[in-house]
Amino acid sequence: MNSVQRYAVHMHTQIEHRPARPPIVRRAFAGLVLIVAAALAFKLAIGFVMAIFWTVVAVAVVVAVLWAIKTLIW
């Protein structure tokens, strides 16, 4: 019994031919997806920073009002 009879599946020794790079439309779509994802991440980061900023401003206003009331009344 030789090796050809022993195994039912023959192994292909040639590598399948694949294009070196994806088609241009697919590459363009991938680039567009990356740009949109980066824009959304940037918008999210800016929104987070602005939320922190306005929270700090609101706390500062409350502290200023309390200080002014304390200064006028006491």
C-alpha cells in the first residue's frame, strides 16, 4: 500500500492565485469607514471634554453665588 492509496484526499502543492491588493473600490470603502470612525471618535472625545468643562463652570458659578450671598448677608 503506497501513500496515494492510504489517504483519500490529495494535497495540492500549488498556492492558490490571489490578487496582490484588494480592488480599488474595496480599499476606498475601507478608507471611508476609517475616516467616519475617526470622526465619530473625535466628536465623542470633544463632547466628553466639553461636558467636563461645563460641569466645572456650573460648580464655579454655584460657588461664586454662595460666596456672594455669604459676603452680603454675614
